Amino acid sequence: MRAVDLMSSPVYVVKTTDNVAYARNLMLKHRVSRLPVMEEEELRGIITKKDVAYRLRQAEPVWRRRPIDRVPVEVLMVPDPITVSPATSTRDIAAIMLDKNISGLPVVENGTIAGIVTKRDLMRSAYLRGLKATVGDVMSEAVTVNRYHSLDHIIDTMRSKDDKIIVVNDDGSLAGIITETNLAFYDYLNERMDIPRKEVTLLRKSEPAGQKRYRYVVEVSAVAEDVMSRPVITIPPDASLQDAVGLMLENQINSLVVVEDGEIRGMLKRDDIIKEVAK
């Protein structure tokens, strides 16, 4: 199979001068995760939900100056995106995505965008029908945060691990999952169009051997339980990759938490499966 067999068309695009609010709304309306950025007829860049999500960190200069929704797309986009031709093979597309850590490639023919091919398109390809491995064979290590961790901590963790994160309760049980989608489309502005604030009271001891009291107050914009998705779809490690792909496509998700006997064993991500395609 080639790019022309997999790609989606027509392609939804934004202009360099459009604001992030417009781009977010376009992604939500059409259920897409990336938008080519055009200046007249020229492809200038691409903006993804990850670009939006990671800029929500409060320490970002743009965040401090104004809410991110009012920022022009040009500020957040990745310039000069990698493209492929309609004749590029499925295996080569998978290899490029993994090597460059990107999830979508514009398909360009004679200087014009003919379509876009994404990792979701790869998941629907015939190559996956021949995969024989189990979930446990290819799953990744689970990255976790507590449900009361701050938005800043969540974004720092996701950036450092370049990964989705699992949210756990105080006893280590599964509470939810946070992906770039949760962050990118989180409604972080309050009714006054300001960045909201909330107080989180943390459990602290007044002295090393003393009694724990809720006495340490932190002011944050959001915590993990505010942005996480739940309930979480899980899968056992001995399930086949075919079953995993079916669950992901059926529920329109990119990852599954791997659970065995009530304990979190890992996470199966779309990239873990695409690596098998690229071999």
C-alpha cells in the first residue's frame, strides 16, 4: 500500500494569522489532530494538538502574556513540515513517523497538498493483519502521576517522557489517563476569559514525627483529575495485537492501559504497534 491508498482528503487547513482558538475548534469539529498551516497557496507549517497542549504550561512566556487561544497559529506551528509523495510506501511512512516522532505527513503532489496520512490511517492498513505478537510483547512502561498533581507537573512529565500518562489514586489504583488531546482541548478559561486558579490542600506533617494535617495550600490552574479521561479502557498482557487494534479503532483512542489481576503492568501505545509495521 502507498500514501495515496491511506491518506485522508480533503485536508482542513488554517492560515498563519488564524488564532489558536480557531485551530482548536477546527480540530474538534472535524475530529482531527493536526492542521497544515498555509500562507496563500504555500505550505508554511503544521500545528498539532501536541503543540497546543505543551504550551499550556504556566511558565511559558506566551501563557503569561495572554491566554493561548488568542495567540496566532504561526507562533505555535512547526515550520517546513516533512511531506511525502502519493507513491511513498506504508513501511516508509511508518519509519519516517517513528524516526522523526511525528504523527501525520502531508501528501504533496506537484506542489499541492493532495491529502494527509496519519498514524490512525496506518492502524487501518492491511499490514496490521499479519501481526502475531501479544500486548505483553510490545507494551511500554507505564508513566504515572497522582490525581492531585498540578497541570505544570503533568506537562513537564509528558514532555520529559514524550508520552501519555496514567493517573493513579493514592493507593496506586487506576484513576484515569491523560493524553495530548486532554490538554489541547481542555477548557482552561473561566467565564471571564481568564486563566482559572484553584487551591489544592496537601497533606503535610507539622513536624517529622507529628500528626499529618491538611495544612499546605498550593494555588494551581488545574490538577490531573480535572483533565484526565475516565473510565479507562484496559487490556490484559496476553491479549493479541489484533484485539488491541480493534479496541483502539472502536473507541477512537491511541493507547490502552495494560492491567493484570487488578494491577497496572504497562501501557500499549499506537507507536508500539506501528514499530511492528516499520520492521
